[in-house]
Amino acid sequence: MATQSSRIAARIMVAPSVILLFVWMIVPLAMTVWFSFRLYRLLSPDRTGWVGMRNYTWFLNSPDFWLAISNTLLLVGGVLAITIIFGVLIALLLDQPVWGQGPLRILVISPFFVMPPVAASIWENLFMHPQNGMFASLALGLGYQPVLFMEDYPMASVIFIVAWEWLPFATLILLTALQSLSSEQIEAAEIDGAGPFNRFRYIVLPHLTRAITVVVLIQTIFLLGIFGEIFTTTQGGPGSASTTLPYMIYKQAVIAKDIGRAAAGGIIAVILANIVAYFLMRGIGKHLDA
């Protein structure tokens, strides 16, 4: 049992790290809030001043804003659906006793270690390119016209690429949870006459609920800030068809050189991310305590 003096000593020793992390986070956030209320454009640095809520009003009234919000939610939902469904299926396959199980598991999780821009560039040029890509060669070989993935299906293409990157993570978490399932439960269900589908529905799937919750929580946090894949492949286009909220903020900060509006967009993104995280924790985070 920790004594009062030991708890005080522990807090004193941890305090410098906590204070450093707090300053590390609060200073950029405070500067972002400050610039979000000001006119600050790099192309006209002499024109500055307090504009109040005008940067926020411009961002919220922009025709691309709600499209960016819907694209962001579509990206998160699509990637989560793909990674959870296929993650469960692949985890079930990897849990079977097969020859070379160790190297096979390493190959399955290896895409997670590829840098996002590199993975996006590989998919765009090696597989989805309308002239030199593998899918185009297959389509021509079968007598069909190649599909213009980045032009006709930009958002679906980005979702597929991001899902390919995050599928190993989901598979690894779900496989770990699957291996903790007691074999006695499965054997008892088999003795009682339960088929494979019923065993999966009533035993395996409930056992994976907490692991699926962890996958949803962690992936959602990172997917809300996806940028590199869109920058590498579609550049937010055609038009604004694949523009997400992070990419819209990037266009204001880097392309338009409007730091004030970009800062306002950043604060809006932080608020929306916290709202999503709150409802996630309230809705499915309770399974972590079950």
C-alpha cells in the first residue's frame, strides 16, 4: 500500500513531464485559437487585424465544408466496415493450424508498416493506373475498357487504399482476442450440436466484441486525420469529390496561404473530433468495462 509521502513523492517526480507535455500541447493550441480570430494571409502580411468570428463563418458557409464533412465520415465509416469484416474473416483463417503459420502472419501484418504516401503511390501507379496499371491490363485482356479509378471513383479508391493499410492492425487485434477464446467452449458447443455458423454467432462474435470496440476507437481517432493518401492520389479531386476536412484545411493553409481561415478550420476539426470521440466512448466504450 502506498503511503501519503510516497504518493506525494511520485506526483513531484511525474510533475515535470506532465507540465512539459501540457505546455507542448497548449502553446500550439493557443496560437491556433489566436490566429483563428485574426486576418493573417502570407501573401499580404501587412494586412492584419482582428476579424472575430469571420474566419469561422467563412469556413462554415463554404460550399466545400459540408462535402468535406460527409467525405470524412464516409472515409471513416467505409474503412471501419472493411477492416472489421475482413479482419474477422482473416483472423479466423489465421487461427487455423496450417503449415507456415508464423511467416503467413508476418506477411499479413506487413502492409501496416508501409508509409501511407508510399502505399498510396504504389496502389495508384502499380494497380489503379488507367494505362499501365495491373487492373487496366486485366480489363483489356478480358475485352473491357480500363476503369478510371481516381477520376470516376476517387472516394472509393481512397477508402480502399486506407482500408488496405489498416486491415493488418484490425486483424492483429482480432486474432489476439480470438486466440484467448477457450477451446472448451467450442468443444462444448460442438457436442451440443451447434454448427459453425451458430458457434461463430453465439460464441466467437460475442467474445470479439471488446476487441472490435478497441479497433473502432483507435482507428477512428487516426482516420479523422487522414491526409497523406489523398494528397498522394487524388489531391482532393476531381473538384472537391474526395476533399476531406483535413485536406480542406491544408488547402487554406498551404495553397491559399490563409492562416486565419486554416486556423479556424483546425479548431472546428478539433471540436468535431472531440464530439465524435465523446459519442464513441459513450456508445461503444462501455464494452471495454464489460
